[in-house]
Amino acid sequence: LVKVAGDNLSGLVGKVTNDPPAVRVEDQIGAGMAGIAGNFAVTSGGGTVSAASAVTDANGLASVDWTLGGSDGANSVQASSGSLTPVTFTATGQIAAFNIVVRYFGTQQPTAAQQGAFAAAQARWETLIFGDLPDIPITMAAGTACGSSFPDLPAINETIDDIVIYAKVDSIDGPGKVLGQAGPCLIRLSSGLPVVGVMQFDSADLSGLESSGQLNLVILHQMGHVLGYGGLWNQAGFNRLA
């Protein structure tokens, strides 16, 4: 019985780990054995597994989803199969500490329903990126944080934890074509991670996106750009994601 994935992880408390614990049952020459039952049981941390047992596939692999316990600290799951020596998977549960603040600016404010889509995107990213970043003091005059592209951006004079995203509804190019655009404006020198960014959405497209059920996905996508996905591929660290 061999561990193949899902060990020595870090994850958000109360959430499923990104990598499920997976084992491979091998015969004496190392070939995977199909149709073998494997058992999975939480042994510390108070979490749960999606199934108490799983049968190996054609490659001899079996896995289950692992939801970490509700408190930060050590978690473990043991996998066993018959008389084979059991193996143990470990994970450290972390409390969500990444804080996204969304602020609206400009003459047109999003509707309450549209603001709900922003809140849903914010909550989703905060569960995916959950590690804390150092607070950083920022002082910028009005209209300067994102260059000359947004002269109506308000002044910033505060200590930011962990990122502030300014969101604006404005005319871009009429219905269709560009739905929105976004990216980071200020980046930490220490880590290369964004601390201030901006999202802009075409006022001509918001209602259509909302009625078609696509608004949440578009906002989630654009918020990812502010966090660095796509826009910072060439920076050290981000190139692994590309």
C-alpha cells in the first residue's frame, strides 16, 4: 500500500483539501492491482472523509475527499487494506486570514444584486487564498494609485490587510466585446504580490450578464486578474501557475 498524493498538506479549516489522499495497491513486482478495497479513516483533527472505503481502479489507485476539521492544527487520515501495512496522511488546518476589501467608485454604483455577486467572488477567493500577508501602509493622492487611467480613484491613506480592490461600473465599448477589465495597481516589493487593484465593468453588459447567470463568473474571473492570475505570469513565483 503506497501513498501517491495528498500527504503533508496545508488547507483551510472546514474545507476539502486541494489534493485528495490517494493510495496505490501494488503486487510484488510493483504493478497496480485493480478491485482491491481500501479503507480510509480520520485519526486526528476532527475532519471527515467522503467515504469510509474505496475500490482501486484499473491502475490500482483509490482516493477519497478529505475535509479538514474546524480548528487550526494537525489533521491525519489513515488508509488501510487487509493485512497490508497502513499509511498515514497529514495536513495542517489553517484559519482563513487573507482579507479582500472591495470598494466601489465612480458615478454609477452597482445594484444590490450586483454587489452580491462581488461579495460572492470575494468570499470564494478568500477560501482559495487563505494565508495572511503582512499589513502594509499606503499613502497615495487621489487619482494616482492606478496611474492616469482612473483619475477619479479616491485617495488612499491607510494600512492595508491584505488587498483593496476598487470596482467601477462605466462605459467601455457598448454591448458585447469587452465585458470587463482588471489588474493590480500596486505590488509589494517584498513578495511581488498585489496590495491594490482595480476592476472595471462595462455598464452596457451588466444587466445582460446578470439575466444570463454569468455575472458571478465574470466578476470572479476579473478579481482573479487583480490577485495576479494572468497579469503577473512573468514574475518569479507566478510562472509556476502559468
